[in-house]
Amino acid sequence: MKDLLRSVAARVTGQAISLFARFMTAPRAIWQGIEPIPVQRVYYANHSSNGDFVLLWTVLPAPLRRSTRPVAALEYWLTSPLRAFIGREVFNAVLIDRRPEARTEDPVAQMVAALDQGASLILFPEGKRNSSDEVLLPFKSGLYHLAKARPEVDLVPVWIANLNKVMPKGEVIPVPLICTLTFGAPLHLTQGEGKDAFLARAAQALRSLQPPVQP
Amino acid sequence: MTSPHLLWLLSGVAAILVLASALGEILRRRLSPRGDNPVIENLNARINAWWVMVFFLGLAFLVGKPGVVLLFALASFAALREFLTLTRYDRADHWSLLGCFFLVLPLQYYFVLTDWYGMYSVFIPVYAFLLLPVVSALHGSTRDFLVRVSETQWALMICVYCVSHVPALLYLQIPGFEGRNVILIAYLIFVVQLSDVMQYVWGKLVGRTRVAPTLSPSKTWEGLIGGALTASAVGTALWWMTPFSPLQAAGMCLLITLMGFFGGLVMSAIKRDRGIKDWGHLIAGHGGFLDRLDSVIFAAPIFFHVTRWLWSTT
């Protein structure tokens, strides 16, 4: 009974967060390189705000949303019961520990396990929020290891535009502005491609999705 | 707040939409059976969106004053969200932008709801105008300062101040017209939007000479004259449901259709400069709220003030 209540609460919370995100950002998905169909994918996106994965999750059609899990930082999401509820139960996040010295599980193994269970993933390869003037921070190697471990899975770049203006780092109240999410063509690791070459190619594919208008 | 005249007008609009939907379906079967003709698909999307817009407007009329005020407050919110997405951005403006959405906008509509004319007619042009730049200035950044505060003020004037003059029409006191003010709103929107639609139709049929080639390829003199005259003729024929005489109704219709055209022109100039085709994407086939409202935005305050000066006792 208690489990049922928790799962209902998680669903309602998820819908409420999603509705709030829609109200604030009227998010628009541009399916440029893929169709919104139920294919197993790793969506990797630029990371400038805490709302990034919520927005990406929100614009996915409901059937896709149910099987898509964000990859998030364990040391952030397990710091309070509310965050843990949202991270674990509402968004069913794959929680990885970003601190090599503290972790007990290998993040790549965790992500691969989630893929093997049939889930799609939302991943931010920059590893942390980008508040610099650079378009993208250097990618961490997780994306490469994932591409190597499961080469058949589509890696889809998603450029999230404007969310850093809705809620810049350090602000708590969001300003309503329209956000667009551009989904690019899927990438795969090619034969013999090295780590640096692949990560550069993946970053370039993401960068190229930026909309032209950036006032 | 329903009056027999309003029901007449809404039924008339519903009849037009039934006709349009039927026509759209015939065109689809003939020219776009597989849904691959973008012009036909867009036409049908537009007609469907009209049904939704008329439904919400009718619903708001049914609820009465608070319903109409709330509907236009929400439209303002969506329009402001579209406008400020395209203005110059600086971190230092975060709090003044929050002020626009969560203080200025609700207050403006609250003043309209409570019929405080002396306040809502100066609140944004005076108080918001003077105080919002202070908030931005206190946050320090001077980069493009004048551009930023001007754009924010413009956004508020267009998206909140002008739009709020539509529900404000409910509060005019016109002798012999008591309890029927909702007709003024329905009439304004009907004539201006009909003019938009007819400008589109006339332009597609006989449009040759562009009014402003650098701004918009689709605005032609033939479309403008044909559209404004058609809408004004229909509006004049409906004089009996307004406080105006036939001649006055004709003058009013010409005035608001012309203002509506100017609205489309000015908003096109902004879009062209920013390199976009539509303000948003929420109204299928039409674009954003500002794409649909641009003509009403320019017509509403003028319609409000002329009616107030010449007919209202307040």
C-alpha cells in the first residue's frame, strides 16, 4: 500500500514538474536528425542548468519518456530525502558518483547495466554545469566508454537552447522564456576510432545543433 | 454576460468556421490527399486553431469579467515569454525580467479587473518605465544598458499594456449599452481578425504590389485594400449590435483594420531583424501568440480610447 502511494506520488510529482517546466519555457522539440520513435538511445546534451534533464524528459513523447532515465550525480541527488525521492522515484535516475575516490560502483558499468535493461539514457558528457563563456566544456570519457561497450545503441546529440537564461546558475526563481531542444542525427563509434577523436566528433555534432539566433 | 447579440456574433463565427472547415476538407481531398501539400496543411491547421481560439474566447465570455481578464492575462504571459526570448540578454536583468512577469503583468490585470483606469493607463508607461531600469542598474552590468531596458519596456508595452486594453473595454460605461460591453471585445477582435484573414485571401488571389518589400513578401496593397474594405463592410453591416451609427461603425472599422495592418507591419520588422519567421510555435499553423495578436495589439488601445472619448461617460 505504501509502495503504491509512493509510486502514485512520484507520478504526480513528475507530471507537476513537467507542467511547470512547460509553463515556464514552452519547450519546443525540433526533431532534426531523428524521429520521436521508441528506439533505444543515449541522448547526450549540453548542460547549463539544473533543469536540463527535466526539459529533455518533458519534450519526449510519453511512451519514450517512461523508458528514458537521466544519468545524474549521486552526491547531489542523495543529499536530502526530497532530492532522493525526485531523483530515484520520480525520474528513476541512474545515480553515478562523480568522486572517483568515494565511489563503490563504476559509472560506465552502471550505465551499461541500465541500457541492458532496455532503458534509454539522458547524459551530460560535460560532467557539470557549464557557466563559462565556452560553448561546451571538454567532454568526460564516459560517452566514449559507453559507445564502445554498446556500439549498436544510437547516441543522439541534443542541443538545449536558452535554459541557462531561464535559470542561470545561482538563481532560484526561473524567468519564463521559450527553450528549444534540437535533436541531431545519431552517432556511433567507428572502426578504430580513438577516444579523443570520438569525443571531439561527438562534441562537434552537438555544437553544430545550436540555433542560429542567439541574441 | 451573454446577450442575444453576442450569441448572434458567435453563431456567425461558428458558421464561418464550419464553412471554412468544410472547404479545407474538400481542398485536402483534392490537392493534398496524402497530407503532403504544405499550403493546404497549414490552412487546415489554421482553421483548427481558430476553433480552439473561438472556444476559449466564448468560454471566457460565459464566465464574465474575471474570465475575460484571466484569458487575456494568460495571452499576455505567453506573448511576453515570446518577446523576451528574442531581446538582448544579460544576467543582470534576471530580477527585472522576473518583475515583468510576476509583478507588473499581474498588477496591470488586477488594476483592469478592479476598473482602476487612472492606474492601469499609466502603470506601465510611468511606474514600470521608471523603476525596472533601476533594478537592472543596481545589478551592475552596463553592457548595452539602454538597448536592454528599452527592449524590456517595449515588450511590456506591446505584450501587457496594449493587450490589457481588450478586457478594459468591459468597463466602459456607454449610455444605452449597459451590460453589452462584451460585444465591443467580440466586435474588435472579429473585425480585426477578419481583416487579417481577408488580407491573406485577397493577397493570395490578386496581390502584386508589395507595401514594404524589405519587411514582408506577403503584405500587398491589393491585399491591404481588399482585406480592410471587406472587413470594414462586414463590420459596418453589424453596426446595429454596437453603440455606433452605420457611418461611425464604418469609420471605426477603417481605423482598427488600418491599425491592425500597422501592427502586422511593425511586428514583421522586428521578426525580420531577428531572423525569425514566427514568434513562437504554440498556435499550430499560425505560429506564436504574438503572430496572431499583433493586429489586435495595435488596434485595441486606439479602439478603447476613441470609444471612451466619444461614447463613454467615464
